[in-house]
Amino acid sequence: MKYRKNYSKKTSSGFMIYGINGVNEILNNKKYDIKSIYLLKGGRAYKDTKLSDKLQRWQKIITVLLKDEFLENYDNFRTQGIVVNFEGRILEPIPSFNNSDENHCLLAVDNLEDPQNLGQIIRTSECAGVDGIIIPEHKSVGITNSVLQVSQGAFTHIKLHQVTNLRNTLKKLKDDGFWIVALENGIDAKHWHKIDYTGKIAIVVGSEGKGIRPLVLKECDFKATIPMKGKINSLNVSASVSAILFERQRQIEIKVK
């Protein structure tokens, strides 16, 4: 690959992702439009033979930069020597589940403001076989470059749905046969592993500080809690999501057997 001397960083209305794993997922998915690719000459991505073979398709939009120029623009990121700018639809409408009796799981976030947590939740949900993640247009963090980066490309494999009114969305899901479970502490909450997560389930989680909004909580059929035994009575929301989602997987596998 040739070094292009006349480099000017272009602004993009789309998204940016970096690092070999995330870039590989973007390049493997045809629904995204790759706008530009920046490579650090002699960097880890530059030397990765599998990635180099894949990049041949985008030769016309690849810019190879020397170290000083690359770090001038991307020194604050752990890029592994590659940055990709892309466009495409990441959010999509929630499909109808009315005529399905299969195991379906949707995860809804409420009051979640930390992009790191949302990115990790996307990654965990994809690993746990969740059908989609519901993100309110307001009162929660949106889809940002940070969210996509933390997900490590998982967002390319899981459906992400943005809704204007989470409460109304939960009502519609209940009409489609879903049970709604809130991950929320309370005297009426059941231990997380004592709830049946098979069938159609929507799991609602909030932030560590604000929790789930009261009006949203009213639409939930059950509350699940994870008892703590440590001195710090607080579990990161992404860790809590992991426990719930893999408990669901365990229950489904038991029923199949």
C-alpha cells in the first residue's frame, strides 16, 4: 500500500470505528457503506495479512499515513493502526412477534447514560442470543462512536431499535405475548434465578444511579434482583445484564434437553 502525502482529514456525518476486531466486523457486513480507511504505515493492522487481503477491495479509499501524521489525529484512541469511517442504518423498527410462539428475548434500557455500559450490553446481548435491544430516544444514551467501539463490532449482528415512548412499546409487546421483567431491587422483587425467562421475554434495565423510571416500571410484570454479599452493594449494570441473559440461556437449554 502506498503512502499518500497529501492527506486531509475529512469530516463525516456517519460513524467511526477502529481496532482490528471492530473493523473486521464492519468490512464483513455489506449493509454499511465504507467511506474512508486510514492505516498506520508499519502498524499492527498494516502487518496483519488477513486484514490486508480483505482491504484490497477498498484500495481506492485507503490512506496510509506515517506515524506522526496518524498519531496527530488518532493518538487518543487505541486504534491498532486502523480507523474506518462508515455510514449506514444502525437502528431499525421493532418487528411484530404476534404470530410467533418461539423463545424471543428483547432487552430494553432506560435512564442509561454511560456509553461504555451500553456498548458492553450490546456485546453481551449478542453473545447471549438476544433478538434485539430497545433504546429510548430520550432519557438514555444514543448510538455514538463510543457505544459502537465498546461493542467490538457486536452491533453488526444484533438488531438495535430506537423508540420514542418506552412505556407504550412495552404495552405493545405485552399484547404480542411478552412477559416484562424489570431488573430492579425492591421488597416485591424475586431472586434473579427464580424467574422463568423462557418464551417471549422483555428485560428492562436502568442505570446504577437512577434505575428505571416509575411509569416504565409499572408496565413490568416481574421484578428481578441480584442479592449482594460484598460490602459494596452495587453491581455494574452490564454485569447484571450478563447474569440475567445467561440464566435465560441456561433455562432454555434445560427445557430443550
